[in-house]
Amino acid sequence: MSSEIQKYKEIWFVDFEFQQHDSSLVKPICLVAHELKSGKKLKLWRDEFEHLQNAPYSCNGNSLFVSYFASAELSCHLVLGWGVPQNVLDLYVEFRNLTNGKRLDAGKSLLGALSFFGLPAISDEHKERMRNLVLGGNSWSESEKSEILEYCESDVIALKTLFEKMERKIHIGHALLRGEYMKSVAQIERQGVSLDVESHGLIKSNIEVI
């Protein structure tokens, strides 16, 4: 591990499963987080974390928060009132940075990134089935909850595997700046983009006249 990443006391790999319908806010369903150095693992259903005032893992300047397409996890943080971690490393953004201009036969999802590096991954069919289980339910049986948590943890394990493959290719200073952008994306998704309706109408009218 590079010295710049090694300096963090804690490195957390985090994944949520959540629901989101149309333009509504995300609704976190479960959370799995693994800490790299201590081996600590969290595996929580929503009733175990939705009452918490802060994230159940460190988000301060001594910790590194790692996810894939971080705006999704950060949106869950915001809706839960946890704020955002200070240091965000988004492996989706770093993968796109590393592969810019290259052909991605398997796409740019987490599964696509794993495939690009020849790393093991669950099947597309299994991922689709689990996504449908998460998105289609309002209540789940205990066996379904267990299955969803196991699926969520498989993404965290995959995230750690991808990190180990990519981390020496990542300039952490630049990556954290890109992480700041993803924090802003999460805030925009939560708040929406303000629109000056009157000016917009004027512009539209002018276009129509022209």
C-alpha cells in the first residue's frame, strides 16, 4: 500500500442498498462496511442504523471512506443526517480516470471494473435479481434480509479487491479532489437544481421568436 494511503488510521469500504423511486430521496435499506486495517465489519439493517446521529464508522480526517460511485452512499449519509466523510475515495471515478479513452467491453459498473482487471465477480443475473428484490419490496422476510445483506457485503468485498488492484495507480491527492466533486453531486441530487422560471421562460420565448 502506498505511504499516502497507509497514513490513514482507518480505511472504510462502504456500500448501501437503498430504494429510490422517480425523483424522490433515497431510502437506505441496509449498510455493510469493512475496515481494512483492523478487520472490523459492520452489517446492519435499516432499523439498526436509521436512529443513529452519526455514521457507525469514522468519517474524520484520519479516515478514508472508499466506495464505488460515491454519490449514492453519500446521498444515504445525507438523508440519514450523518453529513459526509471528510476524505472520499471513489473507485468509480478513479477507474474512469485510469481507463479514459479505452474500450470497456464489460462497461463501467463495479462488475465492469472487476472484469477489466480480471477479478472475480458475481454474475449479472444475480445482481439484477438482487436489485429487483431490494427495489420491489416494502417488507422482507428474515431470509430475504439475510440474502440482501450478503449481496451488499459481496459488493464491499469486491470493492476491497478492486482497491488492492488499483491503489498504486491512484494519486490520492488528486483522487480526494475528485471525491470533493462527488460530495457536491450528492448535495445537488438531494437539494435539486434551482431554476429561475421567469428567466427560463424569457429565454424560451426569445428562441421561439428567432
